[in-house]
Amino acid sequence: MTGAAVGIAVLVALVALVAAIVAVARNRSSGQEIGKPDRMSEEVVAGLMAELRKWQAEAAHWKATAERLQRELDGR
């Protein structure tokens, strides 16, 4: 084989690889649109909201504790 034939073969192989990657990506993303939630979005949002509620409850607890301690100090 000449150098040109090897170069063309490598180029054809690269084009085929890129075409395969594009085909797989399009197949995996079928039915997906920008702004439309996917199947994992609801689960992720639910987990994040649960964590947010925990942090809010903890913040409220420490705020109440700080206020109670401040009242105790003011009473002395």
C-alpha cells in the first residue's frame, strides 16, 4: 500500500467512527428536547428538596437555640 492509500483508509475509518458516535448520541437522546425534564430529573429534584428541608429544619433549630440562649443571657 502506498502512503496515500493508508492516509485515505485512516480518514475513512475516522469518518466512520465519528458517524457511529453521532448515530449513538442521536439514538440515546431521542425524545429529549431542551427544557424538557428527563427521567432522572424528578428523582434528583426530590432528593435535593429533601436535603433542603433538612437544612431548613436544622437552621430553624439553631436559630431557636440562639434566641433561647440570648434570652437567658439577657435575663441574668
